[in-house]
Amino acid sequence: MSKSLAVVCDSTADFPPGMAEQLGLHILPVHIVVGKKDHLHGQTITNKEVVNNLKKKKQVYTTPFYPYECTKLFDSLLQRHDEVVSLHLSKEISGNYKSACAARKFMGQKDAQRVHILDLGSVSISLSLLVKKAVALLSKGVPAANLEKHLAAYQKNVFMAFTVENLVWLKKGGRVNAFEAFVGNMLNIKPIIQLRDARLEPVERHRGKKTAVSHLVSLAQQNHEKFKNCEIWMAYADNLEESMAAREKLAAAIGKPAESILLAEVGATISVHTGPGSLSIAMLPQKAA
């Protein structure tokens, strides 16, 4: 008899509309603090509300879910399932993975052995693509205990890069210093930041958002030529029209229908650090290298 599995991921994973529900995922919400009020992402505050608060220049920041929140979810799921697989964004970017591991220590030994916690070394839509692949592998019979080994090649080859509208939020998150943000905004400099070795690193800088988006599309095209057969997603934060135009340009460049490139809204836990107007592209090869 096959084992019953529950798959958990944290709310930093950004999916196209309805996909998280289709995959049967259990979402662990990250905390979003606005002013002095603590919210749970997706439960007590929406993406739109977070963006509106950012536009009003209110103090907004995120914190990982607490270990006891994780333990409570794990315990609940183990009452209905044989095992739990918990998938998280890069520990180089956030403390979510650490918090999930701490949660397992509060559980009894037998129950703790039934929980498998993985750091997918990714974020936002690249994290979601890996979560989707993980669900597919599990549904094909890959044991939960062996999932990390089967995902390794996909993690190594996942691509994600993004650009932003304003450097102020990257400054708050420590991605650029205050001087770089001041000069960059003055000169209308827009960086392209890429996921590399589970970290986010600036790889290019361009004058103007239009130029940056154009180079972002070119970078994605280059990676598509390397991957050939891959799944492509784009994510936007309060700039749907701009993202749709970029999708059309990328689709034309790679010879695919625009509709084959799925769109997702950047979740609040990511937009807090990238700001309104960010645009990202992620790709995952259909087959492991």
C-alpha cells in the first residue's frame, strides 16, 4: 500500500492562480509586520494590502513563521497522513528552513522521523517550480526520504532573475547599501538580480526600467536556448501590463505562444523586499540533466 503524503511549503512560493490548490499544498504563512501589527501572509493580509502600504511608505517587514506554528501544522497533518514533506526557500535568504527544522525537535522521535524538511535553495516562482516538480516526483512514487536526491539536478539548473522599479526596498533588505540606492535612483539605474548557488546576486545594471526589462528578457532567452525544453513562469508586483508586454517579447524570441508562459503575482513576502514594479522570470528544465 502506498503511503499517504502531505506536502507543505512556505508562503514565499508564488504560484499562478489556483495552482497551489490543484497541487494540494498546505501553506505555512510567513509573518508580515505593518507598523506594529503582525499579520499572517495570505490569511490576515493580502498582497494588494501589502503593496498599498509600501506605496504609502509605511514600515513593512517580514519574519519567519515560528517553530511552534510549524509543529502544530505537522502534528495536525500526521494525524491524517503517513508522512509530511516540508519544502522551503533558500536558507541563504530566509530563516524559514531553520524554523521548520527547529519545529521538528519539539516533536516525539517517531513523529519527527515522519517529517522530511528540504531547503530547495530557491525563492518566489523558482521555488514554486521546484515545489511543483517535487509533487510530480512524489506522485510518480519517489519515496519522501529520497526526494532531495531526485530534486538535486533540478535545483542545480533552475533559473530565476528579476529587476525592480526602485532600489529603496533592496536597500532595506540589505541587497544594496544606502549610497548605491541613492545614486542608483538618482541615475535611474535598475539592477538585474539572479539566483546563483541559492543566493540572490546582482549580475547587471542598466539605465531605465525599459532597458533593464529588455535585458532581463534576453537573459531568459539565453537560458532557454541552453535548457530547450523547460517550463517558464513570470511574476509581477503591481505591474501586470508591463509583465504581459515582457511575456509577449520573450514568447516571440523563443518561438512559443505567450500563453505557455504562466503569470504569477509576486507574493507579499517577496514584494516587501523588491517593492512594487518588480518583474521576474523563472525556468525549470522538464528533465533532469
